[in-house]
Amino acid sequence: MYDKKSERSVEFINDNEIRKAADEARRLSRDKEYVRELIAKSRECKGLGHTEAATLLECDDPELITEIFDTAKEIKERFYGNRIVMFAPLYLSNYCVNGCVYCPYHLKNRHIPRRKLTQEEIRREVIALQDMGHKRLALEAGEDPRNNPLEYILESIDTIYSTRHRNGSIRRVNVNIAATTIESYRRLHDAGIGTYILFQETYHKANYEALHPYGPKSDYAWHTEAMDRAMAGGIDDVGLGVLYGLNTYLYDFIGLLMHAEHLEARFGVGPHTISVPRICPADDISKEDFPNSISDELFCRIVAVLRLAVPYTGIIVSTRESAAVRAKVLELGVSQLSGGSRTSVGGYVDGEDEEDSAQFDISDRRTLDEIVGWLLDTGHIPSFCTACYREGRTGDRFMSLVKSGNIANCCGPNALLTLKEYLMDYASSDVKVRGERMIASQLGTIGKLKVREIAAEKLQLIENGFRDFRF
């Protein structure tokens, strides 16, 4: 039976409930008056249930889709303003014992060269990322108890945090590694990680098991219940996601929202972020092998409806997507973007020489500076802020600030301070001019006079060579 407070994955992600919700959504989506009622409800910014959100997603009326898109933009701006948080992935090792059929890291792939970074190589990768201007990383590694034990991950996190180059420092390390034990999550928490990220891939249990024929990841329950163990281990910022294209989009969309509802019901706080990757070509992986691939138009609708359904949650789009698609979804609710990414082990130092070990092909190949310039040109503030985690504003403390609207008193000025750091230390001359113009125009929009005055003082201190201020 369906029970969103249950500890068992087959109960909080219940197949019968998903199928019932999907059938109801298809039926209700034809009722224009009801769809408009749901859009109006979403403007209250209290979220939508999984059946309600699925109804909006299934609506194919062009006029109503436009209203959904407009509402998504309105809600995103209400909570996140025009700020876009920047990050980059850092791949430590592509050794893996799992059999995921959609990932080139699978154990039986003999084409891909295997590599694991030493701590010195990690230090060089981190310096390369710092020299771009990055402050926030997402650590990635395949699951291999012999090559990539938890001790290796913990040592690598320490190396990342302790590496300094010129004015560069990595201030937040998010971690995307395989499902593990409560004790291991406790150790990750104690190592000072930011968000723990784990994609479900698909919530359809039978398809999940077919897509993961062997290895520890083949255990559906162990994988799906990982976020509960992470929360029990003290990690209160977790990131969900499915890989669209592995299964029918509606089933996984509903399952994803049920997972978010479960975390809210059991722990009092939903996911900190939701990622929306799509199946992507890679070594020995073709998109044509997955008939459930989704169109750009449907992808945009998924992003927009997610913003209506979980208004406080960060939505992440990576460089899997093209520059054109990223430009579209930027207006529909996305709040975090990767930039200047490499998805290969050692890719930031070795560049294209290591692309044959990439996990997936990158579509948006612009440099971080080019992406910063693009964001400025489109009226967005590229933010390198990591203040909330470092100030203890995580989990329910972060969510309460967002829901009250008070987060703007922190995020707005922090975005400007970290953008100023980027402009001083890393930006090209033309991007620096555009960025300074953005800071000057946005400083006056800070609501509280005292906060505005302090922000202006700190901006001047950054101009004078000081770094790392935060509200």
C-alpha cells in the first residue's frame, strides 16, 4: 500500500499509486478550468501534489502551456530572483563494479580507459578549476570498493578543501557517489560536504532492475532508500534526480515528486535540489538504444512544472544540454548551472586528451567566462555563493528562510560579493565591464538599507584585495 511516511521504498514509491496518478492526470489534463485552478494554486507557492503536477505536465493546450511557463518564471524570480548559482563536476575515478547499461563506466566496457586520480592529480584539477573561478564542485566517482573506498573519497574531499591557489578556494564540495550506509553518510557529513546527490535513474522497479543487471546498484531498495539513510546520518541537504529517457517520462516524474513528498513527510524537509538530466550519447552508449527519449519541448515543460510543484527547491541543468536548451529552461525555473565542465577523469588538466574516458558527451562547451558573460547579457547574476552551508543554513533552516522570503537578504548581496570576486580575479576584460555594470544596477535593489550599506563596504574591500565575505 502507498504510505509516504514509510521507510520501505515500495510503499513510499508505490507502483499502483503512480499508475493511478498517471491515469487521473491524463483525464484531468483535458479540463481547462481545472488546469487553470492548479496554475492559480501554484502561485500560492505552497507546492503541488504529485497528481496535480502530473496533470499540468500532461496538459497539451498551447495557451495553458504558456500560462504554466509564465507562472514558473514568476515563481522562480520570487524566491531566487535573477541569481544563477554556478558549479562544476570533478570526476575522481571511473572504476566501477556496476552494470548500468546506460553508463560507459559499467564493468564490462573494455573500450574506456580506466583511471583514478592521485591526491596530487586532484590538487592540480582543483587548481585548474579555481583558476577558472569556481568555488563549488560536485565530486563524482564510480562505485568500486577496492579502487574507490570511502577513505579515498574522504581524503579527496580534504585535498579539495585544503588546496589554495592565488585567491582561489573551493568552498563547497557536493558529493555524488553510490548509496552507502548511515555510518558512511555520517563520516561524509563530518568531512564537511554540502549536498549529497544521488540520481534514482528510474523509479520503475522492474525497469530499474533490468537496467542494473549486476553490482551493488542492482538492489532497488538499497538505492531508493539511500536518502533516508543520508538524512539519518546527519546530511540534511540532499539532491534528487532521474535520468529522463530510461523509462516513460510521466512515471518517473511522478515517482520523483513522491520521493520529495516522502522526505518532507518523514524528515520535515524535501530535497535541496532536483536535477533533470536526459539520456546522453557516450562511449558504447547511443540515445537510439532508449526509445523513451524526450523532446526539447517536453523537457522544458518538465522543468516548468517542477518549479510549480516544488517552488523552494533548486533545479539544476548541466552541460549535457545545449546552449540553446539551457537558455530556454533558464527562464522556466532553473537556479543552478554547471559551466566549463569536463566529464572525464583528469579532464581539467589534460583537456581533450582525456575525453575518451568521459561519462557522457558535453553539449554546451562554452568556457565559464563565456557562460558568465551570457548570463550577464540576459539579465542574470552569476553567483558563486556558498554562504548558506558555511553559515549552517541547511535543511529545514534553509527552507524556512526561503519560504519566508528572508533568504533574499542573504542571497542577493552574497551573489554580488562572489560575482565581484570573479570579476577581480578571473574575468576577461569585457566580462568585467558588464559585470561591474550589473553590480552597480543591482546594489540599489537590496531591500534593507543596512544590508545595502554593508554590501557596498564589502564590495570596496574586495576591490582592495580582500576576499571571502558573506552574509
